[in-house]
Amino acid sequence: MVSGRIRIGIAGYGNLGRGVESAVAASADMTLVGVFTRRDPAALVPQRPDTAVFGWDALAGYEDEIDVLILCGGSKSDLPQQGPELAARFNTVDSFDTHARIPEYFAAVDAPARNAGRTALISTGWDPGLFSINRVYGEAILPVGETYTFWGRGVSQGHSDAVRRVPGVAAAVQYTLPSEVAMAKVRGGSRPELTTREKHTRECFVVLDTGADADVVREAIVTMPDYFDQYDTVVHFVDADTLARDHGGMPHGGFVIRSGSTGTGNVQTVEYSLALGSNPEFTASVLVAYARAVYRLNADGRIGAHTVYDVAPGLLSPKSPEQLRAELL
Amino acid sequence: MVSGRIRIGIAGYGNLGRGVESAVAASADMTLVGVFTRRDPAALVPQRPDTAVFGWDALAGYEDEIDVLILCGGSKSDLPQQGPELAARFNTVDSFDTHARIPEYFAAVDAPARNAGRTALISTGWDPGLFSINRVYGEAILPVGETYTFWGRGVSQGHSDAVRRVPGVAAAVQYTLPSEVAMAKVRGGSRPELTTREKHTRECFVVLDTGADADVVREAIVTMPDYFDQYDTVVHFVDADTLARDHGGMPHGGFVIRSGSTGTGNVQTVEYSLALGSNPEFTASVLVAYARAVYRLNADGRIGAHTVYDVAPGLLSPKSPEQLRAELL
């Protein structure tokens, strides 16, 4: 190990992989072995000139050179295959975020990791991830209460894609917005029951194809089943330059609020929120902090699949337990 | 163990002990063995009629009857003596909150706990405790950034006591208020350097002794060294009935904000906040959740002193790891 630093590999180089590249560079106790891509490595230009780029098959020679491999593929088709396969050969961290399939994915990663003496941390990032942690702390500390999760204001890729598929739409970005009214009710301690429509609204910025009818496009968007029909949706028509200039970022965020009561009815409110200038860069920063924890868990003999629920907060920090107690407790 | 429930003891019965009594009652997986008091147990009337009350010396017979003893004494004189002594005989949880002396207290508790095969969780609550956890998560995930802690709006017992000692003051309550202006700057991502005066203000509600001069009292308060001279302080004079009616509660709260940046300068903000109707009841609820974790840590052979940094979030929940992954991740 070069100068005692944790050696990180990046498997997959989209927005998340680029975020991991930046976050590793910002971590003095880590070094980046390189990016492994299924594309032609010669054609890939990394953000940082000193980043090494390898073909996917080259991973086969790096089992002893990488302390933690960060899987930056998608949850739909990449991770279900790559997660179990790579957990048999590397310590891994991933952001598998299909909530309903997490138990199945956990089992699929756990067995190969355990057999190989490797440690895999699945489903981290901010939701699942930091929001999940806050849901558990809130419920454990205030057992009498309700937990509310709100998302936004942020760009939803899935909903933006859905709008782009509407006939007459040349380009589009969709924002999910939490309802200020609903959040105020929750913060007030009344523990309201909230419908889907009451919790979030949706806002679309759309560039029309030449000759497309704005009213027809708007109607097609706001009535789209599952994606929009259960929400109040506002559609703005803009030109291509405005979309590129004002809506090219990937902001996101959200809120986890636990509203509970203790004793003879004292209202207690715990709120966790994120306001993210870049969703993929923040998610990547969470993955990198958990890579540090995975390295330590594996060194401690804690093999198999884990989630954020299994990781003590101190393991994420480059500081020693003594430092943490003296400086941050 | 009665029906598999975790058997809790309460050492000390002030506001915090009463909060623990309520929080244990709200936890289906716990049962309260009783309250142990240095006062005359016959003279102590517990909140809940079924709570058993014992003298302090009776603790000597309960080493095998109590799974976790929650220490509800104060940090100034009680815990420095009780913490090490009781950690040699029980698994313990405490809220030792003299930040500067935590390393020393940790060492004093660690040795006896370790020798006895017991587990002690020190310095939990909300600050130190939940706020500490959020300081570590924030710094580990966003290494380029600054962490800001604001307290309030809430009653400070230390400052209220200081006001009560001013000649001419019959009764008083002091609130610490976070500055909205300072918080807005922090949330804006500019990472300001903030002075003590800029971060918090202080507000006092004072009942005067008969014949006392309001201006003299106000001046004595706002110029009091350390307690008030570095802050902007507002003093309100009220009658005794108003003080009792409007200022008899123990609200508190605060904010931990990590303002960081990633990549090429995207601003990322993580905010954790508490709005507490009852400070002691909330602190007690945190202690009780950590008692669950201590019980599990000890069963797992993890002995000696620990802090919140050493405790994985899932250990606080009565739910199994499988349930947590399926329901809350």
C-alpha cells in the first residue's frame, strides 16, 4: 500500500464515477488506482489528467491492488449483475437504490462476499443512505411519532425522461418540489396524514418541437399515469438556450422529519435536510466516506454484506476515535 | 429476564430520571426495574404509580437484575464519581456533557468497565450525542467545508441561574436564541466566520424583588462577564404569574449545519435540527435508545467505554436488521 493510503478503484464512469474521482482527490488518506470502464478506455478522457483509465477486463489483475472498489453503475441493470460478481473479488461500496429489491440484493451480495472474506456495503448515498439512517434514529429515539420524507427541490431524471418521451417535446427538465404547506403542518407537530398530491408538486421546463401545440403537450404531461396524474404539475415552455443556461445542473435534496411526543405530550421534532448543488457529486462523497468504513470493517474481520445501519459513525471519519472524542463530541 | 425484555435501572431521579421513566414505558422491549435515589425512597413519589423506588445502597443487590443502568446525575459532581464506580458493576449509559473533560472521563470509565466485562456508553443525549454524530457525518462526507452548531431557542439552566443570582432578581428564565441572520448566511454557502455575538442572542424574563431598580438589574445582567457580556441580551421584566404561566417549560433545540463544496465548486448543505418541547424528556429518550444498543454491545462482547461514534445506527432500533433493511432503508 503506497504510503498507507486506502487504494480506491472506480467501476463505471458516468456522473457518479466522476463524482467519486473528485471526492477521492479531496480525501488525504486515499489514493485512486484508476477508473475501470466498459467503454473503450483509450476514448475516455477523465476529469483529472492523472487518473488512470483501464478496460473492464483489467479488473481481473487488480484484486490485490485495490482496497475498496466503488461500483458506480445503475441500479436497474448494472448493479444486480456486477454487485454479486465483484463482491466475490473486491471489497465494494454501491448505491443500489431500488428500495423494494434491497433484501434480495443484500442476499445476492452477502453470500459471495462472505465466501471470499470480502466486505460489501450496499445501498448507500442519501436515499437510501443518510435519509435511511435518520429514519432509524428518529423512530428509535421517539417511538411515539411519525416519520415524513420529502424530496426536492431537485431534478428527477426518471420524470425528466418521461417528459422527453411526450410527442412534441424537444427537451425537458423536471423538478420535484416538497410542499411548504405540508412541511409546515409536520413541523407544527400535528402529525398529519398526507396524500401524495399534498406532499410534493412537480414543475417541468419544456422546449417544444417546431410546430408542436403547447396545450396538447401540457395536457399529455399533467395526465401521464403514475408519473404526473397524482400530482399538481406546472409546465413552463422555454427556449433551448434558457433550458441549457438555467436548468443544466443536477441539484436535489430533501427532508426527513420525525415528529414525536414524549412524557405527557411534549412535542419533539427532529429534522434532517439536504440542499445539494450536485446530486451525483454528493452521492459520490457519501460512497467515498463509506469506502473508508468498508476498509476498516474488512480489516476488523467483518465480512459479508452490510448497510449503513451496520456502520458506526466514527468509522467514516479519517480521524482516530481519540481525536473524535476530543474534537467533535 | 422477564419475557425477554431489557431490564433498565434509573440512578438518580431529577428531570432526566423522570424522562427516562417515561421513555422506558414507551419502549415495548424494555421493563423498568426501578429508580435508585440518594434521597429517602419512602418520601419519593414517582410519576408512574407502578415504578419501584429504592435507596441508593440497594443497587448493591441488583447487579444481576439490571441489564443496563441509566445514570441520571449531573456532570459537575455526580457523574465524575458515579460513572467509574457504577461502570465496574453495571452496563451503563450517561449524559456526561462537560465537553472539555470527555477524554479524561472516558478513560476513568473505560478501565473499570473493561475489568468487569461491562459496557459503558458515555456522553450521549443531543449535544454531546446526536449533534456530535452529525458533526462527524458532515465532516467525513464533505471534507471541504465548515461545520456550524447553533443552539436554541431554548432555556439555559446555567444562564438562568446566573440571572437569579443578580441582586434585585426574584425569579428569572433565560433563553438562548440562534441568530436567523447568521444561519441564513451559513445556509447560503458563503461559509462565514462568525463571532460569538453574531451567532446567538440571549433573552431574559425577570421578576424583580419589591423595590428593585429595573435599570440597575438590566445593566448588571447584560454586562455579566462570560455569561452575557459577549452577547446582545434583551431583558424583559414580567410579574411572577406571567413567568410561571409562559416560561415554565424546558424547551430547547438547535442546528448543526455542514456547508461544503464538491467537484468544481458545487455547494452542498447538510442540516440537522431539533425543536424540543422538553429538553430533559428528549435527552432521556436518547439515553434509552442507547441503553438498547449497550445491551446488544455487551451481549456481543464489546466491553469498556464507548461513545455514540462507536455505535452503529441499527443497534438503537428494536427492529431486526432484516426488518430495517426491508422497511426503512
